[in-house]
Amino acid sequence: MELGYAAAGLLVGFIVGLTGVGGGSLMTPILLWFGISPSTAVGTDLLYAAITKAGGVTVHNKQNHVDWAITGWMAAGSVPAALVTLWALSALHLSSHVLDSVFKLVLGVALLLTAVAILLKPYLMRWLHRDNIAQSDDPVVPKVVPTVLIGLGLGVLVTLSSIGAGALGTLALFLLYPKLPTARLVGTEIAHAIPLTLVAYLGHASMGNIHYLLVANLLMGSLPGIWMGSKLTRQLTDSWLRVALAVMLMVIGSKLVY
């Protein structure tokens, strides 16, 4: 079984390295397929995401690809939202069966939203003529209220599903800050995802929803997978893979919801 987890990590890592999407949205459903309970799958994926994104933000920060002001305002919404969501889960004293049902439902909704975001992003970029917009590495003035609201929504969604910080967060930032260079947009969202996933992970850990050995096996496969996918980005077109990924997420999400 450990070999199977490492192979799953390799596959997910490769897709993430090639397309930049698909981390949590693929990993959590795969863990469910392996028979892991929804609560443990969500908690385990949050720790996995926090570790993998920590390495990514180091690289982005060195290249000045993180807008820390926007990151801070998003975290000002997402971290308190995550804490309140965790508190509510604990205070309601729900049975494990009810908790798993909640996680499955929110996970299904998150997968459907992620699939839509993956499909819409290329068209929105062309519609807004993003490549023709003057971009620079200068800081962008944060739009405080909508940025905090985006963080708030992501805080609830990620805490309950481990999904949304990547595709949905990036798309939201893209629409809110069209002049933010793509590299800084991605780096900013990765930086924001670290405190969010870390806080959500700690809350799930307090509820016993983490499988630490499983995380280690996933990382053994995903780290080389990300490296391989990144190396092949220029040789392979990812347009067909994005469509296939979106369709797969829609099928899985629909099954979990209905």
C-alpha cells in the first residue's frame, strides 16, 4: 500500500509540475479512493499541501514573485475564517459519520468549482487581454475589502475540503488584480496558502484527522514528480491535460455531491 501512495504522489506531483494545478483537487479524491475516511483525507492533504507549498514560496520569494501586502490581507480573512470553522466543528460535537458527510459534500462542491476555474481561466485571460496589459514588478495597491472577503471564503472552503487555495484563489486574484504579473499572482497565492493550510492542519490534527506516515509516502513520490513535470512544461502542451483534469474533477465532484 505504501508503494501505491508513493505512486499516487508521483502522478499528482507530475500534473502539478506540468500544469500548476491539481494538487489538493486530485490528492484528496485519490485518498478517498484508497479507502481513507473523508476527515482524514482532508486533514492529511492539508499537511501535505503546507509542506509542498513551503518549498514553492521560497523559490518565488527569491525571484520577487510574492506581493506580501496582498498575501497579508488575504490571510487576514482566511486565517480567522479557518479558526472559526474549526471551532464550529469542535463545538457542534458532530459524530464521525456526520463529519464525513459534511466533508464529502463540501469536497464535491469544491471540486466542481475548481473544474470550472480550470476551464475558464484561459478564456478569461484572453478576454481581458492579460498579455497586453502593462505589467511590472512594482507592488500593486491592495483592494482591502474584496481581498479580505476572498480570503474569508477560501478559509472556510479549504478548512472543510483542503481544496480551493490553488485554482480558485489564483482565479479570484486574477480577476481582482488583472495588472498583477502572472508569476507574482501565482507566488502570492502560494504564499497565502501556507498560513491557511498550516492553521487548518493544526486544527485537524487536534481532532486526530492526520495520517503522518501517509504524508511521508505521498511526499516521496510527489517531490520527484513535480520536478519531472516542471522539466517537461516546455516540451508538452498542457491544454488537453487541463480539459481532461477539469472533466475528471466534475465527474468526481458530482458523484460526491449527488
